[in-house]
Amino acid sequence: MEKRCKSAGSKKVTDLDTQMLVVRDFIDEFYNKTVFQKGNSNSASDLTPTVIKSLYAFQDENKSYPIGELGKNARVKSSTITDMVDRLERDGIANRFKEDGDRRVIKVRLTAKGKKIRREFTSKRRQEFEVLFSKLNEKEKKALLRHLEGAFQILRKI
């Protein structure tokens, strides 16, 4: 099955092309509505996706985590989480330390600055999503959440 794509002029597009456009449009719209909204000018909104993912690897902001557990929480490889923690440490957001009793185990904890950034980001996102969801009725909210959950489950398979 082939379709004509508005943005591609008269060029024919394959099913894969169409699927890629649908995914791109969804991601663009999602980011425009959530991450890149006008008026997001505070430092918590200027965080990169990598820093955001790193911050949320600390499921409890007051707990210390071994690097391996942070990697599992962030769903990234150990080499990737090591780079992420390096950046957090460089930016004063987290620090590494050796736990008493076992010098081999290195843990990471958020600094006061890191906790503050995480709380500010969470609060700002919560307010933004509250505004977004207020534009929907209950039926639409339930449908959106059901479809997003379904999309999430499908993405985990691929």
C-alpha cells in the first residue's frame, strides 16, 4: 500500500515511510505540548533529556544508589549511566562516594542542588500537565492514558 504524503509533494511513500511520519508527528506534537512549551524559561526547563532521565534514575531523591541500579532504573547500559553520572557530578547535581564497610561499592546520591533541580522540574511538569489535561474531558483523559499505555507496551516489545 502506498500513499501520497503532503509534506513530500507528489512523491509516493511506502507503509514504512507513513509509519515513520506518524511517529515523527506524534513525537513533535508531544514535545511541543510538554517539553518545549512557550514560557519555559527557568533552569529546570532547560534540562536536556539525558539529565532528566538521570535525575529520575534516583527513584527516591534521598536514597543513594549503586551505579548499576541507576542504570537499571534509567533503562540504559552501564557505560551510558557512568557517562550520565559523570555529567551530573561535573554539574554539581550528584556525587559518588564509597560506602562504609565495602570500599568496592561506589554509590551515587543527589546533592542539595540536584534535589532542588529535580523537585523544580517535577513541579513545573506537574503544573504543565495539569493545564494540558484540563483541556480534556474525563472520557478523553481516559482514552489518552489508555492509548499511551498501549503504545508504551508495544514500544517495549520492539
